[in-house]
Amino acid sequence: GSQVFRLAIESSDFLGLMSHSLDNTMPPGAAGQLLAGSTWNFQAWFRDPAAGGAAFNLSNGLELTFLP
């Protein structure tokens, strides 16, 4: 099965944009190596008090395949 890893907390800028640099020498877990040919999916989970309800939301997903 697939594994889920949480990356470090990031803050967005004044436009609501955020980014995260991945360092392959420091994987988020033992099975978290970025290997050539592997496909990873990323999504941000963020607080959104203006949304009401649960006060959080999710970004669009991003799928990346790492090439050699």
C-alpha cells in the first residue's frame, strides 16, 4: 500500500501562496526516498477560518513522477 508522510509546516505569503523544497538527503521517513521512476502525490492542508465549518481546507493535488 501507499504511505503518507507529513512535511514541515509552511506559511503562505500575502497572496496565499506557499512552497516547500524537498531535500532527498533528508527523507520524511525511512520509506520516503525519492527514487527515479517513483510517482508521488502532494496536497496542502491549511487553516481557512473564513470558510466556516471545520475552518480548514485542502489545496488541489499535485502528482509528480521523478525521472533519472
